[in-house]
Amino acid sequence: MIEYKNRTYREHLQKERWYSFTVAYKETDLWIGIDQASFQESIPTFTESRIRTLREYMDAYLQNDPDYATSLVSYEAQPGAPTIFQEMSEVARKSGIGPMSAVAGAVASRIGQEIKEKYGVREIIVENGGDIYADIQENIDIAVFAGPSPLSEKVGFTLWADHAPLGICTSSGTVGPSLSFGKADAVMIICKNCALADTYATAFANEIKTTDDIAPCIEKIGKTKDILAAICIKDDKIGIHGIFDLKLFHSKL
């Protein structure tokens, strides 16, 4: 499996629209974009503080409930667990896989919401390992990073601002360190709930091992009411579903 540690897929997000910065703590590595007019100098420091606090809560809980971290099927958080674990368990019940499949999306949305609540920013994007929380006021184009596929960063969606906030999450069996039982180059799932998009992306990526699996996977996605849009890529084949306009990118962004 290829691991893109330098996260080159972030380059297409760094437009003039955003004041961007990165914050990393332990395994958490976030790229955050805030509209230029809303940015305040204290936001990066606040963000790092909130990530450290959140990770401390999460790590402490997982020490007391280690099965939560390793379960590959639905698993209920213990009574009194931090709300982020309760949310992850709730969305993973819908996908039918382990709750840690939602962790990147859950963290991205939590941090994005806390920044907006604290600073009242107009627009914010939080990207966490390829999973994106987007609270936007203007439409935005998002490309799919699909590693070795010739379609990587060549296709995507124009996301409509009137549907925000949105979770745009991508899972792969050929790129990155995350556990996947499939061989998809990319499965992008878009939902209103970022944690839900994350767990669905993992679940459907698990189902794609060859290009023949794309069509039945898209059919199942189409029957899943919480999914607004999806792109599945394996090698040079693609499946598309959803409400947003398809966007073609003619060169690497």
C-alpha cells in the first residue's frame, strides 16, 4: 500500500480563498482553511489546544475500553463515554463496521464546529487524512485523490454551499495507512454528517476489490438515503452517484 506522507493532495485546497495552516498532534494531522476575512491570529493556537484536549480525552477513554479501538463491527460506547465516541458508535451502526472507521471525520467536524463557535468564521474547511469537513458560503470544487489511478485528481464534484455543512470523506485500499479490506483506489462519500461519511467511505471501499465491483457498489450507495453523492474509482474505471455536478479537472491541481 502506498502512503502519501507528504499529503500532496492538500495542494488543491490552498487557494486564495483561504488562510490556511496545519496543526499536528500525535497521529492527528489537520489542514485548516478559513476565509481570509474571518481569520484571527489566535485561531491556530486555539486549534492546537483543542486538539490536544480532545486527544487526551479520547486516549484516556480507549485505555479503559480497548475493544472500542479494535472492533471491526458495530460497538457501543460505554455509558459516560465522551460524546465523540457516542457519535462514532451511532454512525457506525448504519455502516455496520467498527466505530473507529468514523474517527477522522468525527475529529474534523468537531474541530471545525469549535472554531466556528469560538470565532464566528464565515467559512471553514478542516481536512484530516483525506476526510473533509466543509462549512462554506460559496460553492467549492473538490477533486478525488486516488493514488496510482489515472483518474486521481482528474474528477470530483462542485459542492453547493446551500447544502453545507458537509462531510466529504475518502477511503482507499491502495493509499494511506488506514485499514481497508478492499482494493479501491478511492471511494469518496459525501453526507451532511462528516463522521457518517467517513464510516460509509470505509464500508463501501471494503466492497471494491476489482473493477467489476464498482457498479454493484454504486447501486447500494444509491439506496442509502444519507449519502448525497459518491465517486468510486478502481484503476481506470469510475462509478458516480449523487446530487452534485460532476467536475472534470484537466491537469493535476
